[in-house]
Amino acid sequence: MNESKFYDIVKEVENEMGGYITQTSVNGFSVEIECKSNSGKQRHTAKFEFDKNTGDSTTTFAAYPNSGTYRYFRDEVRAKMRKELNN
């Protein structure tokens, strides 16, 4: 998978998640996301590395390791990557 297609997948997932993710930053196959807290008063981040050949991911930083938002984002990006890789 090329970086351009990966970027498109990340942005697609960001848009699908509505207001839960306030910002994404993509550098190659690394992604940093910023999420808002349930109250909307705070922001927190997570960073992921994705394998361009398999879609596998590693969480390299998570302000809240058990966050459902992080998990959902990571799983959706991974699923879309794998779908694209299997076409």
C-alpha cells in the first residue's frame, strides 16, 4: 500500500468518527490522533504505527490505554487497510 492511499484511509475513518477525533497527523504509516474527552473539556492523544504490507498496528503511545476511541480508530484503519490489500 502506498502512503497516499493510507492517508486517504486515515482521513476516511476520521470523518466517519464524527467529533470524537479532533485531529489526525499522518507521517508515512505513523498516525497521531487527538481525541476530546467525554466532557469535551480536555484533549488526549494516541500514536500508532501501521505495517503497510499487512495492516497490523502497534500503539506507540496512548494517554488513556483503555480508550474505546483509540481502539475503534485503530481497528477501523486496520480493517480498511486489509480490505484494500486483499483487492
